[in-house]
Amino acid sequence: MTPRSGLLLARVDALPDPGAIVVDFVEGEKRLSLIVTRRGAHVAAFFNRCPHAGYPLERPDGRMVVQEGRYLVCTAHGASFVLDDGACAGGPCNGEGLTRVAVTVRDGAVFVA
Ligand code: FES
């Protein structure tokens, strides 16, 4: 499922700082899972699919692992990604980053651009 422009992802003040949350959407049979990250005034979003083996990144309890306030860690095999831009930062992602979703911030909320 492709995220449609204008889709509300999160309130900025509801995002951990620094940190990330998973936002899931279900429309009939279609599913969309996105990661929304924040570090200070910088927010970003990515498809919740690790380039290593295609798993979602979060822990079984739904929480994202963020190390040193700068890196998202995939809980499947430990690949790490830069919180701000999703670039591969180490582990089995082998140089492949997360796929970014363009966002815009308006009235204190994050929307798909
Ligand atoms: S699926 Fe993410 S590190 Fe393997």
C-alpha cells in the first residue's frame, strides 16, 4: 500500500526525542507499516521494512530500538540505520538504507508530503 499524500502520521509532541515509533495502517486486505523518527526539530519517515531480509524493525512489543540517540536498530539481526535519513550505519544492511517516505510538518503534526 502506498502512503497517500496528506495522511496524518503522528503529532510531533507524541514522538520520543530522540526516538521513533511504528505507525500501522490497514485498509481492507492492504497493510502499510511506517517508522516515524524524531531528533529535535528533524522528523522523517520510512517504510518499516529492513533491507537485509525484509523484516519489520521493531521489537515484538512494538517498540523501536534506538541506540546512542542516533541509530535505529533492526531487532531481527541487528542492522543499524541513521535516525535522520535511514542510511545504513552498520550490521547486515550492507550499505542499503531504509526507504524514505517524504513528510511535511504542519500545525505540530507530521503528514505524508
Ligand atoms: S532483517 Fe533487519 S537485520 Fe536482518
